[in-house]
Amino acid sequence: MSPTRISFKSKERKGFARELKHEVNSYFRENNISKHADHRMVLKTVVLLTLYFGSYGLIISNSFGLWGMAFLCFVMGIGMAGIGFSVSHDALHGAYSSNKYINQFLGYTFDLLGANGYIWKITHNIIHHTYTNIYEHDEDLEVAEFIRLSPNAEHKPIHRIQHILAFIAYGFATLFWVFIKDYKYFFQSSLGPYEDKSHPLSEWVTLILTKLIYYGYILVLPYMLLPVTWWQIAIGFFILHFTAGIILGVVFQLAHVVEGTEHPTENEEGNIENTWMIHQLETTSDFAHENKLLCWYIGGLNYQIEHHLFPKVCSIHYPAISSIVRSMAEKYDIPYNYHPTLGAAIASHYHTLQQFGRPAAD
């Protein structure tokens, strides 16, 4: 079943998309650069996978005490978020390599972290990237009943304190993925704009097998091999996921739920009165371009404007093409939302949560 269509229509600034695509394509062609991963991205992949699985190996080796293993669980959480940001994200978008089998292979890193790449490609690649910040279509706005991420959502009294609750809830994001979210979406007939959504048998098999592999190596194997109790395993598991969850949860929200980004609604004809590419600029925000370590770690997440406009381009190239996108936005008088630091972006998200937490009458 194909999704309910929302059309993006506008007679204004039609030359923007054409000229922007031309300039970006010219950059790659004139510099003889592939749009996919290069040696820098391969090195980052090796480092992040080593950080996660290397820490796991050290835990399984039983060479450390409880505090040492707890710290390694924390490091695994950092590695898990980094793999999700860079390796899995690019691969699942088909941006890591021109070879679809390499993308498919690296996309399974997402499943090895306890999530499901197939569901992610539906909810993120298709739904979120198409219907960015459009309430009841963009699944990324549906975090929890007690968090209101769109001014178009119904207000509830609990939302008055969501600027506090949200940051706690983000820490449980990956736990929700591992135990609830993927199963929920597989059994859910309605998914964003999709109605009566069915899934191939092969994807059901992949879901079950990869979940069992994950539960096996992350919970069962440590319990069998290490001289620890079940509740100590549970604490380590929680440290791992709360670390990854809060990093992933916060950083993902800085791209769209901050001051300056729009939350448009369709008109009576079911149209968004904008072209799709301009819609992406108006609903998306970048941050901290000058923070080199952050740029390396979170891949394209702080270049989210560039990512939404060119999701098939590997994130390693976003810093280079961001100047082209910004100059084209200025030329056509289109907003380019940007926060200069990570702290400024987090503060903006916090203020937006406060704003959306108030009833309209306030």
C-alpha cells in the first residue's frame, strides 16, 4: 500500500532546486570526487565498530572488575550512537557505497545494535524525509504521549513539564527500539501516511533472527561467561542503552525541533504550499559546523539540511557542500537555520520544548 500523498506545490523560486543540484553535481564532477564514502569514512567505520565491539570483547574477557565493566558499557554506548549516526545511517540511505550489497551489508550494523533497518528505512528514509515536521505524517514527531514536538499536536497538562521529562525520555529511546518499537511497527496496520501496511515474510524472519542474535550476545552470553548476577547484567545493559539513547535522542531533535524551524500543515487540497526542497530548508536546522570532533562523530546529523537535500550523498562530504547550499539559500532568500554551537542548539531545543509545552492561550 502506497502512502497517502501530500503534494508540495509552489510557483515561487522554482529555479532554486535546479541551480542547487547543478552546483552540487558540478562540485563532485569538477573535483573528480565520488559522492560515496572515501578513506576517511572507511577509517571512521573501523574506529567506531572497534570502539563498540572492542569494548564488548574486553567485557567478555573478564579482565576487569565490576566498575571497569560498567565503564566499558558506557564506552559501548558512545560507540553504539556513533555507529548509528555514521555507518548505519549512511548505509541505510544507500549513501555509503555505489554498491547496493555493501550498503546492505553495512546496514545490518543497525540490526546488530538491536534495532531493525527495514523499519528504519520506512519511518525515516521514506516518511520522515518526505513529510518533515508535518504532524500526523512525520513519525519522528511521535516520541511519546507526554512529549509534544509539534505545535499542531493536541496539548495536554503534562506537556507543561516536558522540557524536563523529554531529556529523561531520550535516554530510553534505544531500549524502546530494542524491545517494543520494531515489533509495534511490524504489527501496526497504520504507519504514518501508510494504511494497511504489510511486510514481506523475509523481513519478519530477519527481524526475529537479528533480535535473537542481539539478545544472545548482549544478554545471554555475558550471563553465561561472566561471574556476575542477572541484575548486574541488567545494570550494564541499562548503562549502555541510556548512554546511547540520550546521545541519539538529543542530537536527532536538534535537527528539526528547535527555534526557527517551521511546522507546516497541508491546505484543504492536501498540499503543502512550497516545493519539497524549500520545505526541507524551512523545517530543518544545522549546528556546530566548526566543531571538528562533533562533525566526525555524528556524521551528517549536524549537517541535517545538506542531508535532507542530498540523502544519497555520503555524510563525509556535507561540510564541503554546505557552503554551496548556504549561498544558494541566500541567493533565493530562503532561510538557512543554523546554531553555531552544540550548546546553542540544545538550548534552542529546550526553549522550543518549553514553548510547545504551553497551551495556545498562554
